[in-house]
Amino acid sequence: MDLNALIQNLRAVLLKAGAVELPAVPAVLPFPWAHPEILSRVFLPGEGNWFCFPVIAAEDDCQTPPGSCSAGFIWLKKPFNPVLITRLQEIIPAAVGSEGWPAKSFQIRGQAFPATPLLEAGCSWSLLCRGCICGEIRVLSGFGGELLPDPVGFVSLSLPTLTNIANGDVSAASLQWSKDFRVEDILSWKPSFREGGFGGAFSEDLLRKKSEFIEAALDRAVVKKSAAEILQGIIDGGLLCKVVEAMGMEQSPLGRETVSAFRTRLKNCFPLLARAAQTAVGASKNLKDGVLR
């Protein structure tokens, strides 16, 4: 199985299950759930059942160049219902073509809540498939100090890991996007092909300038009470925090200052976003639809 085939299988299974696919964002997201449509709609009351395949900042490891991107997956259900976990045990085997695997092939394991700069409140579990961590379940009750109307369940999956599990080689160094197209050959996922980049080429001076630019943009967005500009600032600031992590600067004075400044502004942004979303999205529409047309 290749990565593109897994994406098509997941799409077909979730659409059949009644979920709605959100449009892709023409940008790299710091986290799968930093999708603007998701961050807008979680503050609205009512039901939601949406999924998306965003391009996300790749996690740092020995095989991933700093600042690289990868295909991500996020599935949101609101309000959260434990049946989501049961459905996962049906959806994942159907997507990877492993319906014959025993039930014990899938496990849920509690974990310490892995905080991000978005200041989420909630709890989380690791999702294991055949002994390998392949995703995460989060149940969130708030963002940036702002409580949500209802707890929201998020499922994020590592598509490369699931693809390798389906192929029987979890440690495979190379992954196919399609029959004759390796994932590492996708130039648009490499730092040098993205405007500005956010990888190892950063200097401390450039990091400081970008931080000041994002802080000023968020301040203006708060004054204007613009949901769209706040959401853009959240994406940009989240990516900048990933820069700090990729450069190993989490404990340096500049790294701490960058993350702290972003979090301080988020505390002002999310209450406004919660109120602005009512107008920007349109609270009077059917919330079950959940996709812009």
C-alpha cells in the first residue's frame, strides 16, 4: 500500500460513516487541529463530524530534515462520545485492508497530556496498531483559556506509520506516495521550496524578527476583532514555535521569550475568536454540514 492509497481509503470509509471532509488549507499547519475551519467551529454549540488531510510540519526525528512537511490526518467529533474509540477499531482496519487482524492489534494507552503552544485543556491517549504508536486521541475542553461549549474529540493519525504497518515493515526508510513516486521526492514538502522556510537555516536574528512580526500582526487582529487574521496568526505563531523546537532552543532565553510572547497573545485571541466565530462562520446555519461550499 502507498500513502495516497491510504488517504483514498480513509476518505471513502469516513464519508460512508457520515463524516464531512473539510477543504484543505493552502499552508503548512503546525498541528493537524490548527485548521481554521476547526478552530472556528469548535466554539459553536451543536454537533460536528469532520475530517481533513492537512499538510503539517513534520515531527523532528533522525530521518526528517528540520522544517519538512508531511501529509497529516485529523478527525473531529463534537460533542465527544466514547463511541469514537470503537469506530476507530473499525475504520483503521478498513482503511489499511486489515479486517482480518485480531482485535488486540489495536490498543489505547493513556499518556501525559502533550501540551502545545495553543494552550489546550483536556486529556489524551496514544493509539497503537500492532504495537506501534500510530496516532493520538485528544478530548479537549478548551483552547487558550477559553472553554468550549462541549468537549471535542480529535483523532490524529500518522499516515506514514500506518502505511508502513500495512506493508509489514514499520522501520522502512522510504515510503511511496504512489507507484513510482517516493514521498521524499515531493519537493513541495521540503523547506527550500517554501517561502521563508522555517527550518535549520534560521538565525537567531531572523527568528526574533519573525516573532516580532507575528506578535504585531496578532495585536492588530485583536484590535480589529478579525477571526480570519487571528486564525492566520495562530498558524504562523504555531509554526514559529516549531522552529524553536527544531533548532533545539526551547530552553534558551530567545526560545522561551518567543513561546511566551505567543502564548500571552493567545490568551487575548481565543476569547475574541470564540465570539467572532459566531459571525465569521454563521451560527444560524446547519452545524452538521461543517464544510464551506
